[in-house]
Amino acid sequence: MKCENCTKKECSKKQKNDDKQNTLVDSLSTNDENEEKNEFHKLAGAKIFLSDCLACDNCVTSEEGVRIFQQNQKEFFRILNLNKKCDTSKHKVLAVSICTQSLPYFAAKFNLCVNDAAKRLCGFLKSLGVHYVFDTTIAADFSILESQKEFVQRYRQRNQEEHALPMFASACPGWIRYAERVLTNPVTPHICTAKSPQQIMGSLVKGYFARQQNLSPDKIFHIIVAPCYDKKLEALREDFYTPLYNSQDVDCVLTSGEIVQIMEQKNVSMKEVAEVAVDSLFGEIKEEDVVRHDGRRSDGYLEHIFKHAAKELFDMDVKEITYKTLKNKDFQEVTLEKDGETVLRFAAAYGFRNIQNVVLKLKKGKVLYHFVEVLACPGGCLNGKGQAQTEDGKPDKVLLSQMEEVYAAIPVRLPETSMHVQKLYQDWLEGMDSKKVQETLHTKYCAVNQTASSMDIKW
């Protein structure tokens, strides 16, 4: 049996893992059925199929499969129901953080402007019993700023450090999983150490926000609404766990599509829900209009790092970036010239065929790029498998086109201009270049195992 997106031509473990996973999942389902019935018991649990994993080495292990299965609507409602019981010692503060690339999905699907979609989504979640609803833009601010700084450092050390360049973006969990489990040592040292927006948001909610609210991190149940299933795997990483409190930074990831499933099962339309302003991490302050970063379908690491590096390294102000399409629309290049010489060469590689082409060149020593924005999904984050899919699992091209229009119309805000970010650097992280910044906003990506034939695959 061959897995649709497996990194081997014939996946020897898939059938075995399917059997193990199904047995464990059946056991979990039986336990769920034996639990006390509640108002949410009719809601179907989300089922994650192995074909939804974009970057697997021998697919998903049975243990991971069970833990992913637990990140579904049932777990969300289990916490909601605990909060309705008299035993306050088991109550949790429910906080939901919504990825910026999820909002255009709700806006396009329900024919709303993106600001109305954000407020109505907030209203719906709070009607279920959620206490706080946040936007992840501030977490992406931190991730981009830290990536910018790291690129400049790597560029300046390129002649002393063998693996300084090219630097690969670290925001996509599908790409990270593929790099760590399949590509391993030749590639992992090139990955930027800045955490993804999801995991920085986890640090913000379980760290800064918990402290502001005088809460222990384990008393907060933190949910991320994201465009893709790989975010569920990312939430399980051991480096995003606090042993002292037995607490993950992100407790559960629900895809945009899973939220819509909840609405459908409760016969609720977004247009019927009251608008409620999205919360801020800063007390009673509410978020204003939705903003995004430069970039067509993602958080725009390429554009922000390119412009920052041009100014910091070559004292050049770049206002507009011109993309040159290479083999296909998901493999594009951006260059900066000074005095007739190309001084910066960046690339955007979306989808595993393009990723593999870049990696093959890296292994042959032929990569000319200084930075590569890598995303597992063709078309970028808006095309995540957790949203904008038809019933047969194919991209909904009409809806995706509408989402792209919605996303492009969202105002751009430079991360450097956020006063909240600057305040958090000083008040929470003890300065821009402190040890706490390194501990809180960065991690390490390391080889997990070796797959000798992985580079022979033709994507």
C-alpha cells in the first residue's frame, strides 16, 4: 500500500501503523462513548487521515496518530463541559488564537469582510464558552523580527560558518518535519532557529498572558485555529513543553474546516452570530482591524527579510519586490543588485517538488540562494489542507481565489512598527538581545533519523 504523500515509494509501515492507530483510536472512541452524555455528545470527532500529513517518514507513528486524534472537537468540548461542572479545581481558562491565514477562509466562505468575519468568529467561539480569542499577528511579528536578525548574522558569518547560508524559513511544520526526519543533517543546520508564529503564540499565552492574569500555565487550555493539519504535529513537539507545569504551549489545534464543522453540526451560520471584538493580550484593550504582513499567501518572511537585509547590509531601501517565476508559479526568485553585482538572491519554494529541487542543489553545493522561504503546501498557507477543500479532498479553486483576494486586501503592518511588540521585548523578554529572547523565541531543529532513499522520490 502506498501513502499519497509518503517519502518512500512503498510505505512498509503504513498498513501496520494504520492497524495500530485504528485499534487505539477505536479504544478512545469507546471510552468517549462511555463518558457521561452532554450537550455536545452528538458532535462528530475529527478524523485525521495519513494522506493529510504533508511530510511523513514512514507516515505517522501509531503513538503520534493517537495524540493527533485527541486534538479534535471532542477534546475541545471535554474542556467546555468540565468548566460547567461544580469542581472548580478542574476548570480551565479557554483561550483560542486564530491564524491570520484562516480568517480569509471564513470571510470568503460566508461572504463577509475579513473584519466582520473575525468578530463573528470570536462571537461564535465565546457563545460556546471560550473566554479569550486572540489574533496571532503579534506572534508572527516576533517570528519575522527574529528571523531578520538571524539572517543578517548568518550573512555576516557566511565565510566563517559552513552552514550559515542558505537560511531556510522555519514557520512551516510540514517542511520542518520533512527536514528533521528525512533530509536530516545536511539540511537542518540551515534552518532558521526562530520559532513559528504558532509556537511563539503558545509562549505568549502560557507565559506573558498567564502571568498577567495570575494563572498557572496548566490552568489555561490554549487552542490554535490553523489552515493545516501539520500544525497539530507541531503542537506535540517536546521542545514546546513545560515540564514544571506539565503543560504544552499549545494544547489543541483545530483546523478552520473543523470550526466550520462545529457550526454546521450546531446549525449556526456565521451571519447569525453576534459580532464580538477580538481580545488583546494587554488587559481590557481590544484588537482593532485585522492586519497582515507582506507576502501573497503567507506571513511574508521572504519580503520582510529581503527588505531588512537590503537596508542593514547594503544601505538600500527596497520599496517593491519583483518576483521572477522559475520552473513554476510556486518556485520564484528575488534578487538585489548593487554596482552591477547580485548581492542578495532569495527564493520562495512552495510544495515538495520545489523543496526537493532546492535540497538536491544544496547537497551538490549548487545552491546560489541566501534565503529560501519554504512552505509545504503548493500555493502557500491559504491552501492548507484544513481549509478550502472540496468534499473529495481537492482544493476548492473558486473559494481559494476568493480567499486570495480577501487576503491581498488586508492592510499590511510592518512588525517593526508595533508598539506592543516593542513593549513586550522590554517588559517580558528583558531587552531585544537578552538571553530570555533566545530561550523564549528560538528553538533547535535536529535530525531525528536517516532515510537513505528519501532523495530518490519523484514528487
